[in-house]
Amino acid sequence: MTHRPRATAALAAVAALLAGGCGAAAGSPAQGRNFNLRVVRNPDTRVSLAAYAGRPVIVSFFSSYCLTCMPETATLARYYRFNHRHHGDVTIIGIDPSDQPAAALSLLNQAGVSFPVLADPSMTTATAFGTPGLPATFFLNARHHVVRKVLGPITLQQLTTGSNRINGTQPAAAPSASPPG
């Protein structure tokens, strides 16, 4: 049997991700979670959360090896296309932790993704967000505080509610969330 250190490390990282983490509490700042990652479709380009300073952002973690991520990613893609065309107020950044580039590209193409998706091969960003498993979606307000998170597959209704909240078109209703401001 051949020992593959990189494959073993990747499996250990995936196991740690799926086992759970501390999680990003609603209202907590995304400080320490700023990322500067390579774009899956154009590895020579990097995108950082800081580039979206002052803008609300939806950050979604998904991967090709996650069974519920394909329909989730397709839902995100449809939501992004519709809102981008009609409102222009939705910024979505996808992050694909520890996936092979070809598998990641295949997922993006099959789901019709047009928003930026970043590679997180070391899973540093997924860990910093406290992502306990995939898929996971975080709604960040303009100060990049986590206002809402959805663990597991997200629905169009959850996307709409979260997006309205971070864009200030709906008052915060979660009793456990920190008050806005």
C-alpha cells in the first residue's frame, strides 16, 4: 500500500471540517476571517474580503465532494443571476475548501455559477469561519459582521431573508443576534 501524505492530510482536514467547529456566532465580526484566495476559474487572480469593504456579502462554502452541495450551488447561482439582473444588490462569494481544481470547475459549470468562487485548499478560511460542515452560508453586513448563518442546504427563502437583512431592507428579527448598529 502506498502512503500519500497529501491525500492523508486532505482527508484529515475534511474530517475536521465535517466533525464541527466553534462556528461564527451571529453578530460576530469577520475579523480574522479576511481571506485572500485564488479564483477557481482564474488561479492567477486573487480575491479578498477586504475588497468588498462597506458592502454586505454572502459567503457560501461548498465543494464537489459534498452530496447536498450541487443543488445548493445551483440555487445560489439562480438567486445571484436573478438579483444581479434585477437589483444588483447581492454580492455572493463562494469558497470551495480542499477540492481538486477539475472537480471544482465541473461543479461550477454544472450549477451555472457566475459569481466568484475561490479555492481554499488549506481550509484556512473554512476553519476561520468555524464552518462545521458543508454546505454553509454566512451573511455578512457592510461591516462584515456575521448577521446570519445557514448550515446545510439553503433555500431561496433563506437567501432572500438573509440578503434583505444584510442589505437593510428588513429589520433584524433574531433574538440571539446582536442589535444592528
